[in-house]
Amino acid sequence: MTLDPTLDPTLDSFDLRDPDLYLDGPPHEIFAHLRRKDPVHWSPESDGPGFWSVTRHRDLVAVSRDPATYSSARERGGHRLFDEVETSGRDAAASMISMDPPEHTRYRRMVQDAFGPARLEGLTGPIRSRTVELLDRLVGRRECELVGDVAAELPLQVLAELFGIPEDERRPLFEWSDAVIAEDDPDMRPSREHAMRCEAEMAAYALELWQRRLERPGNDLVSLLVHHRVDGRRISIERYLSAFALLLVAGNETTRNAIAAGVEALCRHPDQLALLVSRPEISRDAAEEILRWVSPVLHMRRTATRDAEIGGKRIRSGDKLALWYVSANRDEEVFERADEFLLERRAQSHLAFGIGPHFCLGARLASLELRIFLEEFLRRFPRPELAGPVRRVRSNFIHGIKELPLRLCG
Ligand code: HEM
């Protein structure tokens, strides 16, 4: 996409909410233009009150660290640009991502042990063996479609492991999580009825698991939720169901896309691919750079609880803000040669996982999965090449890849 350098972003010549804008990848030139010319930018909406786009790293950090002024709470609209209450149209309880402290802190504590270093240590072996198993199926083949063959399956299998879901019950999880997240893509959510059916099936299955774990607790995430006490009481079924759905969706699509878009980036940067193949010991840094480069979650929303100021703009109580991680991750003020994909850069300050009280609970797990995947994939296929067009998810919320055809060139 080429932008007219004289373009004035306040003219609103582009609609950042339009999912079609993301079909060829995120519109980085528009974001670069906004960072330079109007870093906290007001966009009117044809079907809503409008919203502020926060595009610079430092403003995004300031907003994310101030939940008292910039709320995630569902009563104020939640974490998506559309209002959660209106669109979901159901009587579900909020999950932690749509809560503010102190309530948020209580619910986050409930599951955070499951994502701590000790627990992850124990998951490293199972993640590696699952990765090896999936990749070994490709050995001997000349081509593959990475999303369907590996990237979609791996994170889901890891979550199923974490949830303690038996192997033969895992298949429907794919369809359910696709339908819940990608509301603008007809391939993934053919209709509203389809999405509602998926939500209902997922809830019924989650309830079945609740019952099983109530009777026979195990060492898994569902048992942790079922037996956890908040203020001395077991959490309600509604809270349990929303935590279940959040973890499933948040941990699945995001990691899938980090893997697929990461391999795409490596194919498009053969020098970096060769570097990683020759020095697998940099895979930890490489994973962080991939996360910066890809930004699997494009934005999250906040809503102002009072009048405030950010980046020189006056924000009014009730205003919506979109925190564009995808833009902050290319901010030239923070990252030298921000537009270059450099696996050795040590991109720790990237915001792909957000920052502040809602910092991604699964960040360590996702980075671990991505690192193990890179090591095992490149050990088997050191010279992958794109073998056809990359098909992306039609969404302004996730940077998703539906199909990534590859020549494996063993
Ligand atoms: C590459 C993969 C991932 C990316 C890019 C990602 C991104 C994010 C982002 C940006 C947030 C911040 C939300 C906000 O500030 O409003 C978040 C929160 C969250 N993520 Fe992730 N995520 C990933 C993987 C995972 C995994 C594997 C899990 C767990 C299974 C997970 C669970 C969560 C949860 C529960 C929250 C809400 C935390 C809270 O509200 O305190 N994520 N994620």
C-alpha cells in the first residue's frame, strides 16, 4: 500500500476498523503515518460514537498501566471495539480480560499458578513431543499447508493438555474457538447462528468437564477453576464458563498465528532464516522478534472512566480507545530499524502481549511453544519457501493466517 505523504490523517481517509484493510497484512504505512502526524487519532464510526487510536509505544504503555482511568470492564463496553454487552446478547459473566482491579486481580490469581515457571517447566517435554509428532508427519513431503497441518493443531493440543481434555474429545475445540473469535471472516464464522451453536456446544462440554473434575479433581486447569475459592466461595458456573472460553480462545488463535506468520516472515527474509538455521541458540530472541514483527493481536480496547489527556489529546469520560499493539511494535522511538526483521535484536520491549495488569497470562507459554516449534521445524526443514498465496483472516482484531502453502525443500 502506498500512502500520499501529504495525506492528512485527520481527514479520515481510511477506516481502521474496516476488516478489509487487513487482508494483505496490517496497514503498516498508515500506522507509521499516524505515529508521525497524529499519534492519538480520532476516528468517527458510522455505527458508533467513534474511538481514539493510540499508536505510539509510550502512550500505549501509559494507558495500559492506568486501569483506573482507562477501563477494560464489560459494563463500560469491554475489550473489543464493539460493545460486548450489546453484541453478545447473552447473559454470560465477564471474564478477567473484561474486568478492572481489584476484581480483576482476584480472578487472575485464580489461574495464574497454572502459567507459572514451575508448571511450564513440566509442560516443556509434552510440548516438544507433540511438536515432533506433528512435524514428523511432514517428513518426506515436498509441500504442506502449515496452518492446517501444524500451526492450528499445536496450540490447541497444548491447551487441551493444560485443561486435561482427553485426546478423543479434542476435535470440536477447533471449530468452537474459530467461531468465537473471527466474527468478520465468513470462512471461520459462516453465520451468527453457527457462532451461537458453537458457543452452546462449548459451554455444554465445559459443564461436563466441571462435573467430572468436581467428582475427581486432577492436576489440570479445569480442576483449578472448579475448586478455587474467591472470598471463601466456589466461583459461579457462569464465571467458570467465561474463564474456560477466554483461555481456549486467547491461547489458541494467537499462538497459531504467531507460528504461521513467523514462518511466513522467515520465508520472506532468507538471510534471517539462514541465520536462525545456523545458530539455533538464538531461537529465544528470534521468537520475541517474531512476536514484535507479527503482533498476533492487533489491538485491545479501553474506555475512559474520567476526563484525561494522552499524547496531547483531551479524552472525555466514556470515550473508547483502541490500543494498536501492531503500531507500537514498529515505533521508531523504541526500536532501531523498526521496519526490519532482525532476529538478534532482543525485542523484549515489544507489546505483542500487552502491558500492565492485563499483561498476557499465557505469554511465557506462547513464547515457549513458538521457540520449540522453530527449533524442531528448522531442524527438519531448513529451507522452507512460500509455495502460493498466503490467505489471511479478515479481521481488525487478530493478525491471522488461514493458509500458508509451503515448499519444504528438505
Ligand atoms: C502469541 C500468542 C499470544 C498473544 C500475542 C497474546 C496477546 C495477548 C494480549 C495483547 C493480551 C492483553 C489484553 C489487554 O491488555 O487487554 C492478552 C491477555 C490474555 N491472554 Fe494472551 N496472547 C497469546 C497467548 C496466550 C495464551 C497461550 C494464553 C493461555 C492459554 C493466553 C491467555 C490470555 C489471558 C487469560 C489474557 C487476559 C489476562 C488478563 O486480563 O489479566 N494468551 N494476550
